[in-house]
Amino acid sequence: MATLNLDLNESGSLKKPRSYARTNDYEAARQVIANYTGLDPKGIAVTNGSYHALDLIFGSFLKAGAEAIIPVPTFPFYQKLEWSEHLELKKIRCVSEADYDQVLEAISPETKALYLANPNNPLGYLLPLSLLTKILTQAQANKTWVVVDEAYYEFSGLTLAPLLNQFENLIIVRTFSKAFGLPGTRMGYILAQPAVISKLEELKGPSYIISHYGLDLVTKLKPRDFAKVRKNTMEIKDTREKLVASLKQAGLTVYPSAANFLTVKVTDSDRLVKALAERGILINNLNTYPDGAPELRNHLRITVPPKSQLVKVTSALLALM
């Protein structure tokens, strides 16, 4: 018997996935993610992208006035929290692994949360498992949440998911926007111990606030789709290394990257971004990146192009240097 949905004040003529998402839609997507990650569905919360996930954790999970450590520059989700003064943000400048001694020293009983983007965005560096374990151990002793943003996990190959059973203070955030190529669907998810997820689910609210269209696409993902993502990721990594080699050969400073982008130091980023745009190539000028000065002055962040466009992009960059 067909179900007549008269409970959420939606048009009766709507068909999936145009209608509101319901619990069964949410759970179906959560099961697909569980199959992909190898984790219990109860340890997974689905969100409208990683930004929603981070806003949920830092904006709702932490009490007003709580201290949170943010190594900068990083993904600037925290600006809303800074502007609203919801949290007391302790920003620490970190441009490489060596700078994280400062983070370890800063963790105290007053610290309620620490955010780590791994790989870092916008610089691309990857923190090793040994350092992350050390940070988690110290944070757990101080009852500090460690939120690890693994938006580029598929490219780096490093995840802290196997440590979730060991560290109850660990929360992992991921997205379908990068390796899966679904940025417009705004689909992300949180991994944590089931008790933590249960609390976040309460704060998140009902299933209908999640994009039904996005849930439908995730639910339809099959093993062949995951295999395709792995194959595409390997191709992007290969293309990335070729682009690195060409830029370094031209004498440019290219930062090590474990993501699908490169950060490159140039003499005049404003001029280059404008000139490349005139050639139909858009790249990110990091001159005004939040909390990026002075380290990111005259730096570009370049998404690794498709293999078929590598020569075009490389030629244009080198011609304008």
C-alpha cells in the first residue's frame, strides 16, 4: 500500500527525492556510509556537508564561552563562531608539522575542543599518525574533544577511524564534496563513538533537515562507484606529482600536498590570478585567506586539473610566471 504523507506539510504531488527526507531515507544512506567505512551505523551521523557538521559540533555541542584551539591557517568554518563570540578561540599559527609542539603545549583542562584539518587546507601538509596519537592522548587526559577534518582523506590515505574505539574524545568529519565529486549535494558525515553520535543526532534534529536529494545519491552508491572513486583518486595523485615536477623545474616553491590541490608561492599572485582568469582558468588567490597573512602572501592554491587538462594548465602557468 502506498504511503500518504500528510505529516510534514509538503505538497502531496512531490516524488522522491524532491520531498522531505524521512528516517528510512536517512538510515539507508547511513548504512551505505557504514559499508564504506567499515563502522557501525550507530557511530555515523549524516550532515548537510562538512560545514554543517563542524557548525553542529562547535556551535551546538560546546557551551558558550568554551575554549577551542584552532591551528591557522585552516578551513575557515570558525569565522562564524568568532564573529558571534560563541567560543573563546585560541588560534595558533601552524604552517608545518614542526609547529604542532605549540598545540601540544596549549592543550589544558580549559581546552574543550581542538580542530585539526588533516590534510591541512589551504597548505596541504599531512600530520603523521604518531603525532596525532600523541595529541589525542594528551587531549583525552584533559577531557578535550579532538575534531579531525578528513575532507581529503581519500587522497591522503590516512584516517583516524581505527582509533575511534580507543579515544572517546575523537570526532572525525568527512565530506562527499571532494573525492566523490558531489559538492552541490552538500553531503557530509561525522564518525565518532555511538554515545557521541547519539548526542549529536539530538542536536542535529529530524531527518528532514538533511537534503533528500543528497541522501538519495549516497544511497545509490554501489561498490563499482567506490572503485571508480579510488581509480580517479589515484589518477589525480599521479597528475598532482607531474604538476609539482613541472612547477619546481620552473623554480617555483611548491608546498608538499596530500590533497587534490597544490599551494604555490609566486611573485605576484594578484596579477597571475587575473591573467589566468582571462585564459579561462580559475585558481584561488590566498592573499586574503582568513588568518593567512603573512605566510600566504603571494601564494596560489591550485586544484589539480583533470589529466586531459594538465598540459594546458601547466603551459599557462609557466608562460605567465
